[in-house]
Amino acid sequence: MDFKLNDEQKEVLKAVKEFTAKEFTPECALEFDQKEEFPSAIYKKAAQLGFTSMRIPQEYDGQGYGIFEDCLVVEELCRADPGLGVAISLGNLMIPDVLLKHGSEEQKKKYIPPLARGEKLAAAAFTEPEHGSDITRMDTTAVKAGNEWVINGAKEFITNAPTAEIFILLTQSDPKVQPPHKGQSLFVAEKGMPGLEATKLHGKMGIRPCTTGSVAMCDLKVPEANVIGEHGKGFYYTLELFDGTRITVAAQAVGIAQGAFERALAYAKTRKQFGQTIINFQGIGFKLAEMAWKVESARLMMYKAAWYYDNEKPNPTATSMAKAYASRIAMEVTDDAIQVFGGYGYLADYHVERYHRCAKITELYEGTSEIQKMTIANYLMKQQ
Ligand SMILES: Cc1cc2nc3c(=O)[nH]c(=O)nc-3n(C[C@H](O)[C@H](O)[C@H](O)COP(=O)(O)OP(=O)(O)OC[C@H]3O[C@@H](n4cnc5c(N)ncnc54)[C@H](O)[C@@H]3O)c2cc1C
């Protein structure tokens, strides 16, 4: 169903639809899923058209839109293909957001424009082998030595790690302060710095064109100029980041669900059994009706969270509700899509199984659904 978009938003949506129609061919989607390879050439084209820098200000070579317009683009990319869509929507992961809020002018000028233009990719490293949902304490340490900081530790499951050239690292820079999260700082590091190594993880369930890796830091030396914002604020900056980026994960989930729904609807209108198209069977028609209203309601929650973010202030409860709900319905709708396709839905060539495999990540990264529920429950507890 159409939502009231203004003329500029309609133009953005039209442009991204034209782009996906041309670039996300079925063959290409299957190939990158199988190869587990980042689609660099497609990413560069998307960046040239501005789709990867929607909410970066124009003075740093971005498009200067809000998170709402970014979500329109992310939804369409993931509707057209969940693997390519997620890979392209995460190329600039978080670094521009955190630098725009807390970076020095020097850091903004140095790091954001090449990311906005698609010349470089970003990786944001919080998760560690022993600290996933709980990032209140980091095992990665940053120790001051003269004008430098020496970083040691390991990060796990880092999006773009194998291809990124710019990294942000969450570290424990003061191991003594209590509670420990008040002793965390964020640093920028660059590929090629001695002591920074990334290795690619293989065999992911979904979003295979979006590469993931481990990052090891062994006596990695970064200058004082690479500290982001204030020392001791890294944990707070990270939570603040998630209030925005989790809305774009909701947009990924809505797009994945919408794409699977559209494929199932089209199939149900053509597939014949017992002498009629299967959409005529109430069991299939009702399933499609439920899929449609689930996508619609998740989209509205995502729009609401984006509206708060752009027009008032980030609303963590609205963001968590949108992410948790959209990711759940993405799992349900993509599962139903396979059911509508019957046995064919189980085959890669019919595409919907890929939507289902890719949907799962939206319940896991940037805070699992349980972590979103904790945010929502905390809010409910405080209500009179
Ligand atoms: C493909 C992929 C890409 C990723 N990209 C990045 C990235 O770019 N950067 C980054 O830093 N991280 C990234 N991650 C890591 C991701 O954010 C973590 O996997 C996630 O936060 C969960 O951490 P964990 O895997 O250690 O699970 P755990 O924290 O060990 O959780 C295991 C289970 O316990 C539950 N649980 C934990 N605590 C609670 C609680 N208090 N109450 C109820 N249930 C709880 C969880 O919800 C989960 O179900 C990525 C992960 C994947 C798979």
C-alpha cells in the first residue's frame, strides 16, 4: 500500500527501484550468494548514485537526507535482493554516524568523504568472543604510551572486516574505573596499520555477499588524534549509535519481508492445482492477507521510529519495537513465502529460501531481539 511520500522522497524511491531493476539480476543475486563475495562494482555504482550516503551531510559528499529517506532506500535494496541489499546498505556502517556526532573536524574531513563516495568501506567493531550482547566490559585494551595508544585484543563477527579500510574499535581504555563501561573509549584505525589483522568468516546462513570477519589487534598503535570524542564515553556513543542504525535494520527486515511477499503473491496467481490458481484456495489467500498486514504494520513502526529520529529525538523504545517486530515478521513472512511456493520454494532458483536465510540476521545483529525486549521492558517498568 502507498504511504504519503513527498515528491522528493518519491523521486528517491523511483531512482533506487530503477537501480535495483538493472543491477540486482536474479543471476547476480545467486552468484554473490554462492561466492560469499562483496559486490564491489555494484557498491560503487550505488555510491555514485548516492544510495550509500543518504544521511551523510552534503558538505562531506553525502546526500543530506534524514534516516527516513535512508530507510526508503534500504527497504528497496533488500526487497529487490536480501543479500546484495544488506551488503550495500552496510558499506558505510556506523563510522559516519559516530564521527558526525563526536568526531573532530579533522576526523570528519579525513574519513567521511571517501566513505560517502564509496571509495572505502567501514567496519564497526564492538563484539568480542566473550562479549556479544553484554558490551559493558571489553577485553580489548587500549593503553596510553606517550602520544599513542596501544591496542590489544580480538573482535568477532565484524561486518566488512575483510574489505574495510576504516575501522572503529570499542576498547577498555581504563580497566580500573567502576562500573567498567565508564572506562571504554572508541578509536579509529586504518587498514595497513601494523598490528591490525582481519580474517574472513565463511559459511554464513544468509547475507553472504555482506562479508564478515574477525579482527585481531596485536600492539596496534594509534595516535591520540584517533580517539573519538571523549575518553570514557565509548559505551555511551555506541548505544546512541544503535538508536539510529537499528531503525535501518528494521528497514532491511521490512524490505526482505516485502520482497518475499511479492514473489509469493505473484506465484500464487499463476500456479495451478486442482484446476485453479492456488490464490483461490482460502488457505493460501488468507496466508497472503496475513503476510500483507504484517509487512504493513512493521513498516509503519519503522517509519514511526525514523520520524522520531529525524523530527524530535531518537526514541530507543520506538527503535527497539520496530527492529524486534520487523525482524520477527521477516522470519514469519519469508517462511510463509516458501510454503506458498511448495517444494519449489526450497530451491535456490526460486529465490524465496534466500530471503528466509537472510531474514534471520535481523534478529541477531545490532542487539538480539531479547536485547530489544529489555529496552522495551525497561521503558514499560518506568511508566506509571
Ligand atoms: C553476520 C553477523 C554480522 C555482525 N556484524 C557485527 C558488526 O559489524 N560489529 C559488531 O560489533 N558485531 C557484529 N555482529 C555481532 C552481533 O551483534 C552479536 O552476535 C550479537 O550482539 C549477539 O552476541 P553473541 O553472538 O555473542 O550472543 P550472546 O550475547 O552470547 O547471546 C546468546 C543468546 O543469549 C541471549 N541473551 C544474552 N543476554 C541476555 C539477557 N540479558 N536476557 C535474555 N537473553 C539474553 C541472546 O539474545 C542470544 O539469544 C554480527 C553478527 C553476525 C552474525
